[in-house]
Amino acid sequence: MSTEFDGMPAFDEGRGELVGSNGEDYVVISAEALRRINKQEEMMLGTGSWVIWYNSGKSVGKTDGQKYAPLMQTMDVDKVANYLRQTYARYGWGSVVFGGIDLKSGELVFTVSNSPLVRGIKSREPQCWFVRGFVEGLTSELLGSECTAMEVACQAVNGDHCEFRLRWNSEIQK
Ligand SMILES: [Zn+2]
């Protein structure tokens, strides 16, 4: 797989479908619509809605992780991280900045600014359950080791950025 950005999904007129570079089916949905779904679910289901977003995020994160895992065979970890950072930014998921990475203890800190899920949202608690699950699923596949993520700061609370702490068992890392 090339380390260049592999392009946005393109409209396939024959299929009448928006298709990604690996044949995935896509749909363009506004961030506003996502936030409304999120809000409506929370109103109906309370904290139970978080589980829906977390589990969904983890599931699609694993799918992406399987797609990108071959990069880990040929590229340094920081290059893979940078490639993914650029890719998700272009898809509109906000600006990711990596903080410390400690391969020995198995910990990575990163921030997300201007995340579409919490843009303009105010909350007393972190809201980014989808991102948290997604990152866990993605990195678990990339590292071949179960990862756990915590959102330790959220733009919905502090008005500025989200911060995630990702941990994995470095003993069994491939
Ligand atoms: Zn957040």
C-alpha cells in the first residue's frame, strides 16, 4: 500500500454509489447530522447511548486497522501514525497531534482539535466515545495487541481540544 493519501471516495455511476479506494461503500453525512443523532440517542437512552457509539467506533476502527496493518510491515511507526493522521484529517475528523509515545511501557498520548462530533457542543463530561472506540479498534489491529484508550480531556468540556491516552501491552507487541 502506498503511503500517499489514497484519495477520497469517488462516485461510481454504474453502481450509483460512493466507493472508497478499497471498495468500501461511503455516504456523505454532515457533521451536524452526526451531532444530532448523538444528541437524540443520549436524550432517549442516557449514558447507554455512549456504549452504542463506543462499540460502533471500535468495530469500524478494527476494519480500518485491518486495512492499514500491512503498512506496519514496511514503515516506521511514526510514519504510519503520520499517514493516518493526515488521512483522517482529510476525511474531516479534526486535527490530530501526537504527544509522547513510549514503546517500552506501551503508551501514546494524542490530542484532537476541532473534532466534528463535539464542535459547538458543551458538556460536563467527555463525549467522544466513538473516537475512543475507533482508536482502540484501529490500534489493536495495527499493533496486534489489545489497546485501551481513555479520553482524559474533551473539547465539549474545555472548549479547546480532546486528549486521549492510549495504552497497550508492550510485552506481546509484535
Ligand atoms: Zn472529546
